[in-house]
Amino acid sequence: MHLVQILLPVYDNEGHESPQVEFRRVSSELAHRFGGLTAFTRAPAEGVWRESKTAHQTHDDIVVFEVMVEDLDRVWWQDYRRDLERRFKQDEVVIRAQMMEQL
């Protein structure tokens, strides 16, 4: 079993808020394909990073979507990531997967 997390920014690269309809669309797509999801949408998480050791800190408000999958279809996820990057006007959207054991 894998836990797949999608980190989507609240604002695009120009600082415009991403349309709520896009977040609802992601929820619908994931629920339809995987039979359910968890979406952390009420209080956006904050991501902080540095582009390089000398660069200033950058931050994003993000919404996190999670699904559990038996089989990790890497090609589908890579295609979906590229689609999300286009839709959310991002250079890169983070989609990460981790092995998990249900207790």
C-alpha cells in the first residue's frame, strides 16, 4: 500500500489565488479514480524552502490531497502532475508517495 500526497499551491506563480473550482475538480478526479481521498483544505499548510544556500526563503500556502493506492502507477501520476502544473500555473507540483502499512 502507498500513501500518495499532492501538494497544491493556493496561489499561482504570479500571486493570483487558484480558483476554488480547480481544487474541487482535483477532489472529484481523485475520488472517482481511487474511491476516496483526504483533503486538507480548511487551514492551508505552509511550505518554506530556499532555492540555494544564498537565496532568501520562499513560502507557499498549500492544500494537501491524500489517497491510498495498492499499485503505484508512476506513468499515470507523472501525467497527472504535468496536468496539475498546467492547471495551477506552476513550474513544479510535488506529488510524493510513501510505502505504508495499515495497522
